[in-house]
Amino acid sequence: MNYVWAFVVGGAICVIGQLFIDYTSLTPARILTGYVVAGVVLSAVGVYKPLAEFAGAGASVPLLGFGHLLAQGVVQAVDRCGLPGAFTGGLTAAAGGIAASLIFGVAAALVGKSRDQN
């Protein structure tokens, strides 16, 4: 059932994003930014953590999960370091995922063969 709920929640998040693309004049960049901010807000009010525990990767992988990760990093860093943690917590919490995406992106570029799209 964990896989089913991850699929349902992750799919619902994607459907909402697709509806924003189809029925509003928002650009994809604004929708992506809105998702990250929504993840921070939902984390701040205490709604996102139970959702992430319930849906697993269906809630933690989309951009809402990235916003939640940033918010949790800030909370932990503020508890540990005080006010400077508000500036460093999000960066340290997300550093592993960002570094991995860059490394895998470069590795894929080295292994893959690009070709003209025309």
C-alpha cells in the first residue's frame, strides 16, 4: 500500500501543477517557485511532515518536499546555532541532494552522446 499512496499523492501534486500550467498564465518557473514556497509554508504550519510520513517518496521527491527540506534544515540550524542558522540551515540541509544532482548530471553528460535536435 505504501507504493500506492506514494503514487497517488505524488500524482496529485503533479496534476495540480499541470492544471496551473494549463489554466493559468503562470510561467513554469513561477509554478516551481510556488511549489517550493508552499512546501516551506506547509512545513511551518505542521501539515507537511505527516503527509511526508504517510506518502513517503510521493511527498518528499516533488518540489514541495524540497521546500520542506529547506524549512527543516533552517529549524534545526536555528536550534543549534541561533539566528545565523536561518541563513545556513537550508543550504546545509539540501547540499547533499544538490551535489548529487550535479555529479550525476555531469556523469550523464560525459557518458551520453549529444546530437542535434533539428
